[in-house]
Amino acid sequence: MKKLFALIGCPVHHSLSPLMHNDALQSLGIDAYYHAFHVEREQLKEAVFGLKALQVAGFNVTIPHKTAIIPFLDDVDETAREMGAVNTVVNENGRLIGYNTDGEGFVRALCEQMKISLSGKRILLVGAGGAARGIYFALTRQGVSQIDICNRTVEKAVQVIAEAKSDVSSTAYSLQEAEERLENYDIIINTTSVGMTPNIEEMPISLHNLQKGTIVSDIIYNPLETKWLQEAKARGALVQNGVGMFVYQGALAFEKWTGIFPDVKRMEQIVLKQLGGKIC
């Protein structure tokens, strides 16, 4: 019987995961299909149990379920448990096991696309949700000197830092406080969905204090260049969109499901062709 892989989130209509994964499955001759399911917050428990009952081989988890899903899984990988967020689930003989490939996917994309080492870098994360958790934990293992987090609700940023139990210097700020400190950072990363299609006029924070040459990264890939990245580029920043992270976290998830690491360049081209652009 053909295997089924899936994506659950709210919303999911914008996601290119089905296109990317179905092409990878087909190109590798794997008899399986990947489908996106829109799941509201209050339906999460039932959706997870339903996927398990249907013997879905594995699935991705996106906004807003990355943290909320954990109690409904049979087990969680140590790294994902430390992060407090799951973006990949594998059905291992009827048991749903949670993993997180977001952080590693982001770090690999950032270093390869921007051709940098993260050692000694000072970094600001915008947002304190599931994606921020994954990226924060991954960055703490890269020899960075500082990772601050700003969030609309400062307490959530404080919680992420506290739960990481890392020796890396970290401070939680309000969005307004962070905006006044932008010149202190080498890399600024938006981990929120602010600015994503269809709300393309929104920006997560103001960039009025941004210094020329700062790396500004946005994990959003639709649109390819958010208004936030456009402004950053206009102010002399080096910008990166979310295509690289999206492709690498997907490739790492695919490997966990199938044991095969897919062609990331092919996956990247599939995404870019659909979005009608190039990596910035």
C-alpha cells in the first residue's frame, strides 16, 4: 500500500512542502504521497490521533502546533525535547516520535548561503515561538558569543532562554527595546510569520537603527523577499530569505522518514520555480 506523509498546520494553503516532497518521492522511486492538512488549534489532539490511526508514515508540523503537539506524541527526541518544539514526526512501528530539524536546517542554510562562520557572532532573534526555539538551540552550539531574543510578550523570550540552559550570553527584550539596539548585532533573524503572504505589508520590527553590512535573515519564503528584507537591503544589509531553511529542514525530515537524504539543489529549484524568483 502506498505510504502517506503529511503536513499539519494552520494555515497550510501557502505551503510548498507537498510540491517539494512529492517530487523528491517520485524522483527517488518511493511509492508514497505527501499531503497538507489544515488543522485548527482546538483540533490538534484529534488530528494527531487520526494520523496515527491511519498509519501515516510521518508528518511535518508547522505554525502554530510545534510546541502544542508534544503531549500528544508517544516520545520526543532529546534535542526536540530540549527545544520544546517539534517540526517532524516519524511513525516508528505505530509509535509517533517527534524531532526538530528547524534549527539544523536554518544553521546549514545560513552558513552555506552567506558563506560565514557563526563563531563569535552577536545575534538577535525576533520572536519566541516554536521556530525561534529550534533556531536558538541550534545557534548555541555554533560558538556564537551572544543570542538575544525580542518578542511582543517578553516573558516568552525569557522562558526560551531559561529552558535552553546555555552558557551563551542572552537577554530578553521587548520589540521596542530591541529596535533601539540593532547596531549591536551581526545577524538579525525574524522567526515569526509577520510579513508572510497574504499580510505582505507587515514588518516584525522597525529597522531604523540597522547598521550597514548586518546580515538580516527572514525564515519566511513566501513572498521570497518580504517588505522587511526589502527595507533591510535598502539600508545596506546582506539579506537571506527562508528558502534555504525550508529546503534543508525538509530534506532532514525526509531523511528521517525514508533513510535517504534527498537532492537539496533539486528541492531548492522546485521551490524557486513555484515562487518565481531566486534566493536573496
